[in-house]
Amino acid sequence: MIKKYLLIVFLFFICNISFSQISSKEANIWYFGDGNGLDFNNNPPTLLSNYKLSNTLSSASIADSSGKLLFYTNGYVVLNKNHDTMKNGVGLNGIMTPNFFNSTIIIKAPESNRFYYIFSCDNPESFWGYTNQGVCYSVVDMQADSGRGAVVIKKKQILNNSYGKIAAVLHYNKKDVWIATYKKNSDTLFLFLLTKIGISKVVYNKVSLNSSWLSGQAKFSPDGKYFATYLCANNHHDTLDLSCKEFIALYSFCNKTGIVKNEKLILSSNTTHYNYGIEFSPNSKLLYLLSYKNSKTNFGLYQLEINKLSSKNIVDTTYFFSKDFHAELLQLAPNGKIYTSTIYNDTLNAVINFPNLLGSSCNVKKISINSNGNLSFLYKHGLPTFMSSYFHKENFVLSSTCIGKPARFAFLDSLYADSVIWNFGDTASGFLNHSKNTGSVEHTYKNYGNYKVLLITFYDNRSDTQQFFISFPKPNINFEANDVCENDSVSFNNLTPSDFAKSFKWRFGDGNSSLVSSPKHFYKINGISNSYNV
């Protein structure tokens, strides 16, 4: 009879890091405006000219995890990867030319690689004289039509008479998704929780101002901690009276509960300015606003530090870019840059190259996007809407490691930092617990446990501190083996939780070994009973 002893040797252990990142390549293909397209699989992004939807202020597109286009929509029509109308893909909601921003978004169904939700919002009835359909969702099955996709559920209403401003962000669990939107002339922000079973929860947030006008963007910060939206202080816009005071409202957001709080109102120093574009920096610490008068010669770009805002703010332009073009919308991209849209000249847009940096260091530059000569006012300023979590990128990279092996840390923004200090949270390592290398650094953890790593960066006499956690759990090793007779092989069943290891090495006690997770082994005992330490 063979006796077993717990003497397994594990070669590698998985590190559990406290943050999670999703594949940003799902937002790598943009289709927007009237014939515009960008491919962010290339650096710099390349132009796409095969876009077949037109006359739209709002659009959404989605790619697979490798950055290949799946489909795109203006909220009414869906086109597949071949730019053909998707099966059952017409009439998702409202009319064909939605007249406001952030009115459609595509969300991958939680815990699914097959189904996608399209949320879309109708035009307001006060403008078009028919019953507003509000916010509806449709579902696309990407296994249908030989992988080209088909709409299998269409136009399921979740909120009536809405002004859109649809935004989305991951839930705290990194699986489910929060969908935010407003109802017309309402002081309520609606948060819908999308889970693997569908819309499973609605959270109602009372805010101080009504959403009484259809224009302007709404955005979550990439890290899911803030929500910002354009609001109007009265209902004058329903009669096209442009005299109302327009605000940007910023809230703290709890991605566990769906609750917003700590409202901060931002108003231009000139109350005749109109605020439309909203975007957060990739590190979620800066808020960018676009503001303009009713003229292409009055354009302003505001950059605000979130942690310095009070409950009410009248701001001057902290960074003013240009007066020779008109921009309305902002959108963060997979490459970490923020792009603007324009109306009066289709050949001229702008990009904020380093949006994590303050003032002129953010580096705003004009770029050429398209040159088709069509200067239609109504349809040039749309940009695609994406779930903000696609753009949550830490400015460091940690290579997977294990106890006794070097953990490799890389600081991605080192080019723009004057200096850095790393604290690896490992006091037992003595002077090795710190490093001042601005590029990649290594640290070897020798003990199981949880470690808080600090990265302090210095820019222009300013400092910024980031923290993240790395965990080395002590393995819970277990297995079983069957009793056998001579000339039979022993079957070893590995019962160790898969979370603790990704590869194994068995030593059978007779000089032989195996790298198989649950191996079989034949012992030559020559008729003599023996015991082996395994």
C-alpha cells in the first residue's frame, strides 16, 4: 500500500492585484459624424472611409477584443462589420437622425462573448411633434447570420420621454455595467444596472437642477469615481430661448450602489457661454470642458482639477486654445488622448495629446480628420459614445510574478516626470523597499501577504501619489491518491484550488517527477510493500 505525505512543490503562484483592466481594443474603431472614421489599432490612428451612416449627431461602435470591428449604429440603424444593414437592424428607436449627443451606446452583455446591448434614445416630442419613445434597448446576437450578427430583441423601453445623455461605466465587481440617463424636465438621474440576466436594478438619484435641454454630453470618469453632465437651470431651451444659465454638474459616484453625491456646479464666468463637451483625463483627476458663444470666434477649453472644486464654481479659462475654429464635443480615445469635434470646418479638429498634464503641458494640437468638403452644420460634430471604463488605464504596468521572483514595475509616463519615488510596501526588505528609477524597476517579495505599493511622481514642483495593492496568498495545497495493488498505476487527483497555482511539479518519491496537474504513476515494487513521500 502506498502512503501519501503532503510534500508537493509548487513552482509558480498567481499574484492577485487589486485593480482590474478590461480590453481597451473594443473601443478601437470609431465611426461618427457624416462619413468619419478612425482606426486606433494603428499609431497614429488611421482614417476610415467606409462609414455608411450619415446625418447623425450621435453614434456608437464596438470591436472585439483584438480590435476588429463588429458593428456600429446611430441608434436607429445597425450596420455589421461588412457595412451592410444587420438583420432586423432597422428601427431600433425614434427617427433616423437623433438630434442630440450621447443618445446611443453599445454595451457587451456581462459575462458573455455573444450578446451585445444597444441603448438608444429618441428625439424629444417638443421638437418633432410625436410621442417620444424615451430610452430603449435592443440586443444583438453575434453568432447569428454566420457571425455578422442580428438584432434578436428590439426596442424594449426602460425610460420614457428622455433627453438621452446616456453614459456607462463598469460596476465595482468589474462585470456588471451601470447605465446613466435623464428624463425630460426631471430632477432625477436614473442608473440602470445591467447584469448577465438583463436590467436587474434601477437607482433614482435626485439632483438640484432639471435636465431641461437636450444638448451636451454626460460622462463617467474612467476609474468610475465621478459623473459629470451638462444641465440647464430652467426650461427656456424648450422654446429655443438661449438665455438660460447652463451648468456642468460634477458628482462623486459610488460604483457599488449607483448613488451620486457631493454635487459641484460649474458655470462659465460669462453666462452667455454654452457648455457642451465634457471629458475626464485618463487618470480621472482632471475635467475638460468645451464652452463657446454663438460664434466660431469664441471658443474656450477649460481644464479643471477635480480635487480643487468647491460646491459652486465660476471658472475662467485655465487653458485657452484657439479662436479660429468651433468645437463642441470631447472624447477620450484608446491611445490616452482626447479628441474634439468641430462644425464650421470639417477639415479641422484638435487633439489633447497629454490630458493627464496641467496647463499648456497637456499639448493641444490641431489635426486633420476629413476633407470631403461637406460643411453641414447639423451633422459634423458627433463623436462616438463608449463605456468610460474602456479608457481606464493605470500609468504603470506590473508583470505577473511569484514569491522569490522579481516583480517588474514600469512607469508609463516617465517621459513627463521630473522624478519618482517607489515604495514597495515591503519593510522587511530594508533599503531595497524604495527606488527612484523613473523607468522600469524590480522588487522581489520573499514573504506571503498583502503589500501596498506607492508611486510618488513629481511634475513641475508638484507631486502626485498613486497606490495599488499586490497580494501573494499562501497556497492551500491538497491532493488525493487511490490505493493500488502491484502492477497498477496510482492516480493522483489534484484538489488544490486553481486560484493558487498555474503550474505544478510532482515528485513521486522514487526519483521520478511529472508536470501534469493530476498525473498517473507506476511504482516498481517487485513484490515488496513500500512507502513513498509524494
